[in-house]
Amino acid sequence: MTPRISRCFKLNFFFLNVFGIWPVKNNGTLYRCYSLSFVFISLFVYNLLLTLNLIYTPRKLDILIREVVFYFTEISVTGKVVMILTKQSDILNVLRILDCESFQGHDDISRIIIKRHITKFKIYWKIYAVISNFAYCSQILLPVLWYFLFNTPLNLPICKYYFLNVQFIKKYFIYLFIYQSVWMYGHMTYNVNIDTLIAGFVIMAITQLRVLNYKLKHFNTSMKSLRNSTQNMELQELKRHLKHYDTILSYCSKIQEILSVSLFVQFGMASAVICVILCGLLLQTSKESLIFMISYLLAMTLQIFVPAYLGSILSNESQELVYAAYCAKWITRSKAFKSSINIFLTRANNKISITALKMFPLSLDTFTWIMKTAYSFLTVIRNIQNEEN
């Protein structure tokens, strides 16, 4: 028995369940109460305090940049969490499609292709999780360690809560530090598992397109392996491939519905963060601030590069189906076979693409446009500075 493809997302849903936004069948009233309270404290209260902090932040650019960066990041995280909470039934439908018979692979090569891509996805999840946990430790644990070893000043990890007076912060500093640290880890976990879930859904679509490409390119070879292959058997085999393609289209349509708004928020906020950080790099800042901005800039760039890269591969693989269908040597086959191939070619000429709120496609072209726009924005700010000087 081939393991269900949806099992590759086991860790994603486990952590989302632990952090209160993905109930399973056995969860009852107790979990719903836990989920509501957890989401209320970790999102509503947390973001409310961040908003108040941003309002009361001193209007100095070097101070404001850090607060704005974290605030935009929290908007992105909130959008992803809302996607999981509101699209649970759609996500379950996607998982059912992944486990359907058409997606399991009916020959050894197809199963190898599927297994290879699942392995790549699991490696990607591990790398993302390790890097994120390392960044979290450097942001939280290292300052604490330096405080005890070298008696260096210890600040709140996320924001300084400018709306609170200094005496209150000093009195309850430990509690505020623990509060920010715990929920920061929760939001980091949301980011890791939802980002990899989004990438995983696209990777599974790419996997199925590659399986279908292989089947169509080797259609003649597979039919020759059947000793008594007839026109009827060839037509039935082609119909199985067309059914597989129809299932892929349905799957891509479902993930489009799930990811559309979340991708728009993610790309929009990441673009804003990149522009803000580039402006911050023009200022004379400390080495610690410079390291923070450069590392955050790389993180935001990768956060939009990975889905954009996968979106381009998805579109390219869907266009490759046209060439694969021509490899089936359809000229010498029956009229029904030619008619089916013709219909397939007409549809396959329209490439599959995932779009964010139907405004821009998930592609490397979009990523390049965002980076060019950010650089143009940086150039304008720099020219204004030069004129003022």
C-alpha cells in the first residue's frame, strides 16, 4: 500500500493543532475553549498591544523602522492564521484530492517521482524550522545569556511598549519579557508551518504535473508493454490520463481559493517591509541594528521568493504538457483518440497559475518586479537625501 500523500503534512497540522488553530475529529469542547482563548491572547491582545505601541512610538526614523517592520510582519502572520481558521473545510477537500486514486501513481516511476518530491518537501520543512528556531534563539536566548554573563542591558524582545510608563515596565519586566517571548515563538511556529504548507500544496501540484508529463511522453512505450493493445485499450489509457489532468485542475482551483487572499497579504506586507528596511539601511545605525535589518531583509526576500519560484515551476510544467501530448504519436491512431488529444491540447495551452487576489500571478516575474520597485523606491529616497544635504 502506498502511503497517503497528505501524510507529508502531518507535522504542519500537528503544530497548528498544538497552537490552537487546527482542530481534529477527536477534539471537543475543551479544545474549542483552548483554541478561542489561545487565539484571543496570541493574536487579538498581542496585535492590540503592538498597535498601541506603534501609535506611541517616538517619531524618530531609526526607532520607528524596527517597530514598523514587526508590525507589518504581524499583519502577514494574522492573514495566514485567518486563512487556516476560515478555510478548514477547503483544506480538508484539498487533502482528500491528494489522497485520491489518480494522484497515487500506478507505476514504479510515478511512485518514485511522488516519493522524491515528498522527501524534498520534508527537507524544506526541516531547513525552514531549523533556521527559524535559530533566529528565535538569537533574538531571545542570546540577550538573556549576555545579560547573566556580561551584565549587558536586557530589553523586551519585540517592542518596548511605549504606551506604558517606565516604572510599570521595570516592575513587571519579567512578565512582559516572558509574554512577548512565548507568543513570539507561537507566531514563528505559525509562520513556519503555514508557509511550508502553502509551498507544499504547490509542490504537490508540480509533482502531479510531472507524473502526467512522464506518462504522456512514454505513452507509446507503456502501450507496447501490453501484448494485445488495441485502439480501445489505448483510448481507455488516454482517458485515465485526461481524468488525472482534470483532477489536477480541480486541485489547483481549490488551492487558488485557499491561498488567494493570504498570498496577497503576504506579498504586500513583505514588499512594505523590504522598502522600510532599505530606507533604514541609508541611516547611520549601530552594528546590531545593521545586522538585524540585513538578516530581516534576507528573511523577507526568501519568504516571497520561494512561493514565486514554485509558482513559475508550476506554470512551466503545465505548459510542458503540450509537448508531452505530441509525443504520444497520435497521428496514426483512431479518430476518437485524436479528438481527445485535440481537446486536451486546447486546454493545456492555457497554463496553470496561482494568483494573489486575481491581481498578480505567483511567479519569478512578480518577484523581480517587487525587488525592482523596492530598489526604485530606495533610489528616490537617496536622491531626496542628497538634495537636502
